[in-house]
Amino acid sequence: MSDLHKEVSDLERKSATAARLFDIRTIIGGLFVVYGVIVTIAGISPSEADLKKAQGVHINLWTGLAMLALGLFFLVWLKLRPAQPPVTAPDATDAPGN
């Protein structure tokens, strides 16, 4: 029984790790942070033509900063509330007395 219990514990730990690894918030947050950095850098020193097209608004800078904020929000959310592995109900055959 000890070996079986150890194997089940190892599988539960691997399941929890996989649930955290493939959490969609990680992917969304990471992509928004990467693209936010790129767009923010592009928006730091826009050309006059770009400013004229955007009617004087530094649209790349503001969009990049918003993307950074959203990406960081997802990553902080992931850190504060990590994904929990799905809980399975015990089988009826595992009940004592059977």
C-alpha cells in the first residue's frame, strides 16, 4: 500500500505542476508583456508622419503601456491565485468495508 500511496502522491504533484504550467493566464500575460515592450519602444520616439496620422497622439506609446499593464495584471493574477488541479471523487471501490 505504501508504494501505491507514493505513486499516487507523485502523480498528484505532477498534475498540479502541469495545471500551473499550461494555465492560459501565463500565455496571455507573457505575450502581452512581450508585445507591450515592443510597442512601447516603438512609441517612445515616433516620426512626424506617425504623429500626423494619429492626430498628434502617441498611440504606440499609450497602447504599449496598456498592453504592459494588462500582461502584468494576468501574471500577478496567476501568482496570487495559482491554478488548482482538478479534484476527483474517490471511487466507491475505495470505500472502507468493500
